[in-house]
Amino acid sequence: MPAYPVTVAGQQFDLRPGSLGIAAITSCTNTSNPQVLIAAGLICKKAVALGLKVPAYVKTSFAPGSRVVSDYLKAAGLQSYMDQLGFNLVGYGCTTCIGNSGQLEPELQAKIAKNPYPLAAVESANRNFEGRVNPLIKDTYLASPPLVVIYALAGTCDIDLTTTPVGTDKNGHPVYLNDLWPDDQTIDTLTQTFLKPEQFAENYASILKQNATWNALEAPTTKTYQWDARSTYIAEPPFASNAAQPKQPHFTNMRVLAKLGSSITTDHISPAGSSVPAPPLASTCSVRV
């Protein structure tokens, strides 16, 4: 397949199949592992020192599941380096893995929407269902947070990291995976120094007071769910409106909402994220380290 020329942030790029549209450190599960997040932060620190940058067409984000993550990354002096590479904090909890990454970089989003191309995404999340991350993304790969940073720097997942440089430093020299990957001793030292049980106790002692906007929302206190006729998310089925109904009514002229094969995900049952027209999606696979 020929190169796909795009202009993003005033820069010209020739994308290839496997080029990344999204690179996200996310999920409430693996971001609870401090070693992998500190490793990701150390890679960012080394990359910044070498002058490496994430290509402008890659949308990056960082959404840990706990505020404690921010505490120890800031204390270890690593969050600032993540910010410089674009892995800025966007929130805590579900984002990319539930389809809440938003659109791609604007120029790329507009072009891919008109002229589909097999872009990929890499995320440290739990799910890589078809179309889950973004309807314009063909394939989604799962990786550890450190590898998310590495692939983001490379700008593609179509790369052999054992033989191909991730990028070039400010002096034009190739930078390989081994040049960026931190040693276990450094990771362990930072973890033991900046992560303490007290951080979790203090954070979760006030967790119900941390979001005034959420706490201000009105919530029903009834024992059963109160159906909202205005809801566009969940609606009361007609056959459930009369609990005293002796038997299920007979349905005619029904239309098929979804006809599924043997590979069914929760996204088929209850789609998450945005719902927009998109070209056919390819299959997905996973990468674990």
C-alpha cells in the first residue's frame, strides 16, 4: 500500500499501514502497577534528554485509575517529562478503553474520515474490540505503559524494536529500545522511595469529597430504578411496564437490531464511545510484555 501523505501541525508526514493515530496510557487495572508507570516515566525522561519527540499525528494521553499515581509520579519528578512528550493527565478512570479518547488530531481526523486508511492505536488498557478506541482506527494493540511510550515515539506499531531504532537524537544518532529502557534497580528504588501506603489511605479517606460537581448531582434514593422517558441511553421496554401482565405479549413485524456471529463483545451488546459511520474494521491482536 502506498504512503499516505498528511499535514499535521504544519509538518508533513508520509504514513504507512500501522502508523499510530492514538497512543494511550490508560485503564484502571495496569495503571495500578507502579513499576510499569515509573518505567514509562523514566523512558520519557530519557527520551526528552535525547531530544526525541512523539510525531504530531499521534494523539497521546494519560489516564490512571487513581490519584495516587499522580502523587508518586510528581514526587519522583517524572510527570513533567511525560507531559513534554504529550502524555498529559486527562483524568482518572475510563477513557481510551471505553472509546472516550475523542477524535484524532484534527487534520488527521478530517482526512481519514474522508479517505480511510489503516491507522492503528496502542494502549495499555483491557480491551481492543473492533472500533472500541475510535471508529476510524483499524487495529488496536495492547501493550504495557512503557511500550506505549516507545511505540508512540516510533509513531508506528509496524516496527521491529530489536533491530530498528525508535528514532534519532538531537545529534542525528539512532536511538534504540535498549537506549531508553530503564534498569530494574532504578525502577525499584524509585518505587520504594516515592510510593507509600499512607498515600492510599489519605487519598481514599476523602474520595467521596473530591468531586464537588459529581456530588451535586441529584440521585434517586428509591429501591427500584426510576425510568426516565427522556433518556437516550436506557429506556423501559414496553413489555416490562406492567408487572401484573399474565404473559409475554406477542410481537410482530420486529426488526433485527444486531445479527452477531460467534465472536461477541460487550460493545456489540451495549456500544460505548461515539457512534459514527466508519469503514469496515479489521481484526485486532494483542502485544504483552
